[in-house]
Amino acid sequence: MLELIKGNSVDMDVNITLSGLPYQISGHQLWFTVKATRQDTDPQAYGQIITGSGISIINAASGFCVMSLTPQQTDNFPAGATLECDVQMRTPEGKVYTVLFEQIEMTERVTHAFYQ
């Protein structure tokens, strides 16, 4: 379970693997989506980032990427909630795979400095 604080920046290192080995992700599209439940539709998501807009591929050969959320994005996540998230990948051939499932526990922040 990931523990995040509402309104904070988040940078998550993610290694995409296949059968425990690094998976080459050159030319792949990645999505990171946060929802209240897995059954929610994408338009109901609290947030979604994609390759080039929140997801940076650092080393395609080893499957290493960083998923970054802004304070404004995490501010949309309800404090006290356990949320569902996943990382989905589309290959250059159009095949789609979910490569990570996780839960997020959101905590309320104390300081609201980024609003000032």
C-alpha cells in the first residue's frame, strides 16, 4: 500500500518487469490511474497521468520510469480514503497489459502553503 499526503508532490519510481525480469518499454504508452474503486470508469477517476504528461521513461531498455503527481493532482484525492490505482501499458503493436495494481491510503495535510 502506498501512503500519500493530500496536496503533496509525489514521484514514484516504477520498474516494469515481465516474469521478474526488466521489460523493454521503448515506444510503449503508459497510464497511471487513481479511482475510488476498480469498477469506476476512467471519467470517474480522481486522476490519471500518461507517458509524456506525468510519466517519464528514464531507461526504456530496463523498463524504468518515474510517475509524478503534482500537489494539485493529489489535492483531488479524498483524505482518509483507500483508493485503487494501476499502471496500464500499450505496446507499439497495440496490445494492452495492466502491469501494476496498488492501493493508496490518503492522509490529510496540515499545511496548505501551496495555495498561498
